[in-house]
Amino acid sequence: QVQLVEAGVGLVQPGGALRLSCAASGPIMKYYDMGWYRQVTGEERELVARIFSTGNTDYANSVLGRFTISRDDAMNTLALQMQSLTPEDTAVYFCNAHYVRHDYWGEGSQVTVFS
């Protein structure tokens, strides 16, 4: 059983930066594809960024060039460095681990960008 715990809840002004982290426990995570998703109340959860077990990355167009996803398989951690934040980035951010047909989710971290 995989458990994911996010950290990095924050309030930040537009143009600011914030780093989210996710600690994973359970099976060896290096075989998992990992990702960050976000959800605004009343809307569907959307992919923000993911990093595959190969190290390849994939970003939503809306965050490309502003966000950076990284993983440390030795520490079983996942991070999302967010720069140049805008109010449109306000959402609950979820850590995800995917392996074959299994998806695991963290409980979510609120990120609020306000002016």
C-alpha cells in the first residue's frame, strides 16, 4: 500500500514562488510514475506535471516554464517548484503515484495566490 503525504500549504502573492513536496511510503517508488494534479472546487482534477520512472517529464501548457517537477527516489520524495504564480494557480494540489493500473493519491495541499 502506497501512502503519500504532501507538504507546502501556502499563501503567496502573484509573482511569488512556492515549493510543494510529497513523501511516499510503501513499495519502492522508483518504479512508479509520479505526478502533481490540482483541483478547483466544482471543477475536474487536472494534471499539472508528471515525472515518469524513466525521468522524463510532462507539463500542462498552463505551467510550462514556470513549474518544475523533480523526484528523489533514494528519499522517496516528489517535489514541485512553482514560480511566477498567478491567481489562476489557486487550487488544491494532489500528489499522485501511478503503477500499472493502480493510482494512489495524497490528501491534497491548498495553494492560494492572492493579491
